[in-house]
Amino acid sequence: MIEGINLSKTYGNRNVLRDISLMIPKGEFTAVLGPNGAGKSTLLKILALISKPDSGEVKIGKQSFVNLKGELKRKIGILSHSSFLYPELTAYENLRFYGRLYDVRHLEEQIISVIKKVGLLLALNEPVYTFSRGMLQRLSIARALIHSPEVIFLDEPFTGLDQQGISLLQDVLKDLKSSQKTILMVTHSFEQGMEDIDRILIINKGQIAADFPTENLQSGDLKRIYFEKVAS
């Protein structure tokens, strides 16, 4: 479970988040949509314990960020706009570094498992500085999953991916959902990765403008609801 309680964040004179509260149950896959500057990535960073709110509280399960920051971070995998990869190291060396950081058991097997999922086995021993944008994104996904986190945060995960990469990521998302992982994905897309979504949040002007399940949602409904809420 992910819970944010009365979260607010200000940058300068701009209120990026304004007293947001939300709860995402264990095993739910939630997508967050909204226009540029709505506060989506800020919300994700706060829930993923990368950034502190000016006010409010974050809980993962029943544990609070205030008292158990290190322990909570072991439960979290995050894909953000920064790859958190070391370009001079190979893909294998990057995954080994993060695997050791999280004390991953059977690390060699886990490295092979996640690198296969993202389709980079043949590039395992290549230095990251030689990777294309799409390959960096795939490796970043593998890095986020190396320690089998319970909660996964994805910020625009399809960015930079070609059709093969998109297909691989969609398969990864299906596997995570079937494994009852709790997932929050920030996206601008109304299509990519949306077939497995349980719930949609629309963020506008730092607040939750809409929150609804995808069950029985018709193909045209999402766009209609989205544009109604961001125009208001």
C-alpha cells in the first residue's frame, strides 16, 4: 500500500502540490495523468521518498517515511527521468552495483533474469556510454527491478523506446501486475501500458482533479474525462 497524507510542495512562489491525499492498495496498478507542470513527477518523487514534502506524510504499507526511510527504500523501485546509471560501467557492472547495494540474494541469477526481460542480454558487458536512449531506458527499468521491490514508481517509462522496447515493457508490466506488485505510473499516453491499469488519477494545478477505476471504462471515455478536468 502507498499512502500520501495532506502532501504539499512549493517551489519558490509556485504551489506545485496542494494538500493531496491518496491511497493505493497493495497490488493495484495506478496511472497518473495530467498536463505539463501539473505536479505529477513531484508527487511521484515524494511518494518514492526521493523528495520531501513541505507538509504531509508518506507511508509504504503501515510504515512512515519519517522513521523508516532506509528500510522503506528497500521496498521501492523507481524509474525517473534520471537513469541513475554509471556510464563508464557496463550494464552488468551497474546491475551488480545496485544488487549489492540492496543485498540481493542469488545476484548473478537475478541480473540475468532482469536483463533478459528488457532484451539487453547481448549488451550485458557493453559500457553504458555506448547505449542509445532506448537502451538506457531499458537498463534503467532493469535497475529499478533488480531487488524485486514491492512498490514500483515509473515516470514516463515508455519515453525513448522503439516498438520492440514498448512491447518488452508492456510484458514487464503484465508480469509485475500478475505478481501483485503495487505500481504507480506517470504517463502522458492514453494507450501505452494502459491495458493493465486498475485506476486513473488526473492531476491538475497541483490537485487531484479525478480519481476513478478503469473497469467498464469505454475507449473514448478517458480522453473525454481528461480534457474536461484539465480545462476546468
